[in-house]
Amino acid sequence: MGPEVIGFSFPNDVHVTWSLMIVMYPYITGLVAGAFVVSSLYHVFNRQELKPIGRLSLVASFAFLLFAPLPLLFHLGHPERALNIMVTPNFSSAMAAFGFIYGFYFLLVLGEIWLVYRKDIIDRARAARGFRRRLYKILALGVYDDSPEALRIDKRIVIILAAIGIPAACILHGYVGFMFGSVKANALWSTPLMPVIFLFSAITSGIAMVLVIYATVQRFAAKPISGECIQSLCRYLWLFAIVTVTLELLEVLSLSYERNEEWLVVSILYRDHLAFSFIGLQMVFGSLIPIILLGIVVLMRKYLTDPLRNMIAFVAASILLIQVMAMRWNVVIGGQIFSKSFRGFREAYRPELFGREGVVVAVLIMVAPFVVLALINRVLPLAYDEKREAARG
Amino acid sequence: MKESQTTSLPRREFMRKAAETLGGIAVVVCASGGLGTLLADQQHKKGAPKPGVGGKGQQVGVPHEYDPTHHRYVYLIDVTKCIGCGACVRACGKENDVPEGFFRTWIERYIVSTDGEHVDIDSPNGGKDGFQPKVTGFEVAKAFFVPKICNHCTQTPCVQLCPVGASYRSPDGVVLVDETRCIGCGYCVQACPFGSRFIHPKTHTASKCTLCYHRITRGLNPACVDACPTGTRQFGDRERKGDPVWKQVVSGKVHVLKPELLTEPNAYYLGLSYEVR
């Protein structure tokens, strides 16, 4: 027996072909792009107050990048043929661009991280003994030139890489949105707004994720949280959250006002089938509450103590992470709940628990970047060592 | 600290070597990939286009003498003749070993009320077992059956966005899937406006109507056309002089599904009502 259908669906339309994994994919890719944009605020635009998370955001972007293709591989019917996307690409396909954009971006982030950490690596290669020494020597790639001149050049290349990285990150995530927005058969996806919405919500999720990681790490390490840093992150987060939600609402508004064929199905979709995840989770809980909270942080700064401000920021950022996840779910799954007959809806989609595309795998994929982040932190510290910097002059 | 060791490779030199190594790896990867593709292409040419999932014991492949450039197939569905017996759906299922719950072709039943406000549509099991009489809560003005298949669109989005080129349009106008290349991403399933595609639960590749490519390249009709007792489903070749089906299409009042999407379907409908999407 297939899933239950309300109304009339084309008989092949009752299956949800793009599962939970395809919800995870744009979510993780969005975190990659967003975290990178945050790191560039420090590395390119020289926002000194963001120095405490300059490295963290860059490495976090990389950690998420490592796992971004994994949901796709779990989803593919033939993952062993995955590389064909790069070997025999069909250039008229939006999806074919993934391998190239991903590969380019991977090298770029890796290069930037290496240059940012080069001085640290050299220092450690010289100071450490035994296995650690060997590890740092490998990471140094045989280059031990840490003269002020060399470091100055490093810094300039970092700025260039980070500057190229901003449009690259935008392309990486804009492309994900384009993959949905360009499907003219789908009433919910097919809008030129889609890449823009994805992009802005990606940046929102990236800033929120960096804020959450930073606050958590400092707390567990019993180190002070930089108030300036949190305040600045909140300003950016507020701005991007407002733009994101505005765009998301604009899409619904224009659909409802045009009253095209699409609205026949989308209106019922939002009202009956996504009432909880769209209206409840994405719009009221996920958008309204954090925008108010962040508004308080930004506008009522002088009335807030540091711990209170940090707590509000942490809560708002955590909620926004849920909001973006809900948005991915509502787009990917919502777009498959209704039939292209525009007359039928299948019952709610519930992902399997233990299967290849199930909840457990999704959680593991989501946890993996944090494990990598913790491992990297043991080798290359994510926080700037103020004392050592001061000693270095 | 051995200073000589730590300054053995100047940075510029390192960058150059790194670039060379990376370039080398890239060339090897591309070359091996390219070779694989070339070999696959050679095999491809031997049998011309290969249809998707074949039936049990059915000879998949295309006869050597078949030249796809000499054909342009066209499919015509005369809605006024369909009695909803489901023979076509059953024939398709047998011929192509279509998995249970998935459809390469199906039949829809439309029942419209006298005030035109109610349109009751159903397609139980794709119409495979025919249709049972139905009691509606309204006075019926008209009722009719509409068979559906892949429209084999000329400007088809499924081929446009297949990332590896596994979905393709043969020169004779048939949209096919090379299941040896399909990665099973499901993008084409999302892209088809007519719901004609699905991911085959056994092969995990995209599957769809091939117009019975293994039959039509041997001069036979698609199985659904031969099974149809009323002549609802008709199959023609516009490259054939005086083809009666193509003549009906060019000279008759025909319609295509979702014309606003400009996919240029090659499955035409005679007597289609506006309720049908």
C-alpha cells in the first residue's frame, strides 16, 4: 500500500523522492557559506571585534564543507557513480555544477586555513617533540619561512582568498537555491527568489552557528566571552534574519496576490499540510521570536548586562538554527507533498529512523563536523592565543 | 633545531611544485574518466540507444539495421474513445516489468458536475484493474477517461537537468534513460511536470515510458497501443509518408498537456477537456 492521498495525485507523485538527506544537504551547505561570510568579516573587512571568531568561523566552514556531500551520497541510488557528475557532466544541468563549485571552494578554504595557521604550524613544528613534531612538519608542507616579509605576504593572500571566497560562498549556496528555483514543474520551488532566499538564510544560519559554537566553547573552556564579539554578531544576525524572513514572506505574498495556478496548491499546502512546520516553526517561533530578541540586544544595549545579553543572543541564534532547518524542510519536503496534478496531497512524510536516509544517519552527519572541529582544535587552536601574540609582538 | 632542514624548500619553489602535482593529479583523473566515457560511448554506439529497464527475458537493445535519424515518433490519444478498461496499463506492466505501485502509463477518470464546480478525479492503481462504478454526491454532467504516458517532450526539462547525461533524447524523438549511467539522484523525477518518472525500487535508477523502444525499433507498436481495444492510443511516425496518425495531429484539433510550460510534448490529445492537467 502506498501513502494515503487527499484529492487526486498522479500515481507516481505519491513518493517523496528527495528525502531527509536532501533537507540536510542545503542546511549543511548553508552553514558552510554562512560561516565563511562571518570569517571574511574579520579577514577581509577587518572587523576587529570579530577577531575571537575569525579562525573558528573559517575552520567551522571547512568542517561543515567536509560533510556537505555526505547526505547526497547517502541519497543517491548509485553513489558509486557519484564522480560521474564531474567526469561526464551534462553542462545544461544545474546539478552538474556541484562538483566543480564544491571542489573550487574546498581548495580555497583549505588554502586560506593553511595560510592563516602557517605561523602556528611552524612554531609548533619547532617546539614539539615526537609524533606531534612529525604531524606539524607534515602540516608545514616543508615551508618554514616565517620572516615578517613572508607573513605579510601570507596575510595579503589570505585577504585575496577570503575576498574571492565571499562570491564563491554565495555561488555555492545560491546554486543550491537555483537547483530548486529552476524546476518549473514545481509550483512551490519555481521562483527566481529561491536562490536569494537560500543565500540569505544560509548566511543567517552560518552567523547563528558561529555564535552558538563560540559561546558554548568559551563556556566549557571557562574562558571569557567577548561582549563586543557577541554584540557585533547579533547586529549582523538581526540584519540577515530580517532580510531572510522578509524574502520568505514576499514569496508567499506574491504567490497569493498573483493567484496563479500555483496558489491553488500552495495555499492549501501552507494552511493544511505545513501549518506546524511553516507557520508555527518557521514563521512564528523561528522568525518572530529571535527577531524580537535580537532587536532587544541591538537596540537596548545599555540596559543589558553582559551575561544577559549573551544568553539572549545564544537563545536567539539557537532558534534561528531551527528556523533555517524548518525552512529547508518546508521547501524540500513541502514541494513533494503535493502532486503536479495540483489537485492532490499525500499524507505527511515521516523519515525512517534507522535506514540509509533516516534520522540516525542525519544526526550523525550533523554531529560529525563538531567532532572534526574538536579534533582540529587539538592540533590547531581555534582561538587566538592573546598571550603568545603579545609575546610575539 | 636543525635549521638547514627547516629552510630546505623556499616557499615559491614549494608553490610551484604543489601546483605541478595538483595539475598532474587533475590530468590523470580527467584522462581516466574521459577514457571510461569513451569506452562507454563505443559500447553505446554498437547498440544505438539502450532503453531503460527491460522486461523479463525481453531482448533489450536495438537492431543493428535500425537508424533513429529516419524516424520521428508521435503518439496520439483519442480521449473520446477510451473506456477505462486498463488493458494498456496491464500490457505495459507486463511488457516492461513495471514494479508494483509505479506507472509508466496510467488512466485517469474525470467526473464533472452539472454546475461545473465539482470535478471528481481518480485513478485506482493507475487504472490497471479498470474502474468500478462510482456514486457521486452531485449530478453528473460528463465523465471521461484520460490515458497518460510520458509526453516525450522535445524541450524536456528532465533531459536538460540530468547531471550526468543519463537521460537523453534519441534522434527519433524518444526520451530514454541509460540506466548504466544514471546515478539515481531523482532530479528528473522532480523536473517532469507530468509525473511520468519514478525511481525504480530495484535498480535505483530513473525509470519511465520508453514507448517500448525494444518493440518500435523492430517495427512493432508500443505494447499499450496494441493492447488498446478501442483505438484510443495510436502510434505514428511523422517521417513516414502519409502517416495517418501524424495526419490527424497536423490537420485535426489536438491539444497537449500543460502547454504553458513550453515543453513541446510529442503525445497529443484529441477531444481533451479543460479540466485535465
